[in-house]
Amino acid sequence: MNIGLIFAGGVGARMHSKDRPKQFLEIYNKPIIVHTIEYFQKNKNIDAIVVVCVKDWIDFFNELVYKYRLKKVVKVVPGGESGQLSIYNGLCAAEEVANGEKSVVLIHDGVRPLINSKLLTENIKSVEKYGSCITSGIVKETIVEIDDEGKIVMVPDRAHSRVAKAPQSFWLDEILASHRKALSENITNFIDSCTMMQHYGYDLHMIDGPYENIKITTPDDFYTMRAILQVREDAQIYGLDD
């Protein structure tokens, strides 16, 4: 079984939206999170979708599930006190959905809608072959590592540098085991799943995703997404398999 786990548990303070969390802001008359989930909905390899949602907005989200016929959404659970704990809530729900079946879980941000169906399929194949898949972004500028005083201590080779993005995909039982190990050690602040899995000794495989696979975090990101959707609609120059 292949399960999409969509994280939409934040409130998006950096977006400065007053009325609703950023995942529910509309672009082209459709909430951002719906744009995201529809790729999982339409991909024939995805069997089920679990969504981690801001608790006070679960009823609103369930209305979206019905309105947009997101039939693969089988569970909606509230977020936790941190991103890590929110993902854990979603993984536990995914475990219930899998019901003992060996499963791949694709962990994705609800506010990262500029993906494509091919990327989801490649994530699944990578987990089946390598045991994991971290979607990356190609680095177009030089990356430097600095110390606390601002001194450059390392300049990594750009050709072998990447930005970790999402989806981040794993065997469900392995990522759950890592989460439970972290909780047993009272660790609740891993920044993302690949950081946690590397910490616990897993070898991670990375694939390059589309460069426009941005996370909609700030107003600039919002306008960038709107512009990209406009280009896709008007010119259809990206050649994406939707």
C-alpha cells in the first residue's frame, strides 16, 4: 500500500494571513492544500491519503474533502505540539490504514503544491529500491557554511549540493520505529523526517524534483505560485505529467 501523509498542522504566521491558516488561502479559486492533495488523488499508485490538520480547522477541511471529491482522504487527524509530533500523529493514522500491510508513506507539506504526478511515482519506486526517497532541489548558487562569527568554514561543491524538500518517503514501519525511538529518548524537535532517519543510522537516497517545488511560506511564495500556475495554464511549457 502507498499512503500519502499530508502535513497541514501549522498556522502560517509568516504569511501574515488574518482570517485563516496559509494552507487554506485560495489561488485560482481553490485552497492551496487542495492543489496539493489533488496530485495524490489523481496518481494511480497512491492508495490512501492521511491529512494532519490544525485542530480547529478540521471541520472546514472535511468540507473541502467533500466539495472537491478528495475520495482518497481516509483519515484526518489533529496536529501535535511540534512538527515532529504532528507527523507522528499522521504516521499512527497511516499505520491504522495499512492494517499490517507493508507500506510506503510519502510525507509531504500541504503548502508545497508545485509538484507533479511523476515525482510521486518516482518516490514510491525509490523507496521500493533503496528504502527511502528524499526529494531534493538542485542548487543554482554557491552554498557556504559559516561559523557563529560569520567566517566561512566550508564551500561545498555545488554539483553535489542539494536542498532537501518533499515528499520525503520511507517504509512506514521504519519511519514509525524512528519516531518511537525519538519519543523514548524525549526528542520532539527533529526538523524533518530525513534528519531523524539519518540520526538513527538509515542510508538515505535522494532524487531531484522540479525546481519550482517551493513551500508556500511567505507572501512572496504565494505570488510566485500564482505566477507559475498562470504560466502552466497559458503556455503549458513545463511538460509535467499531471
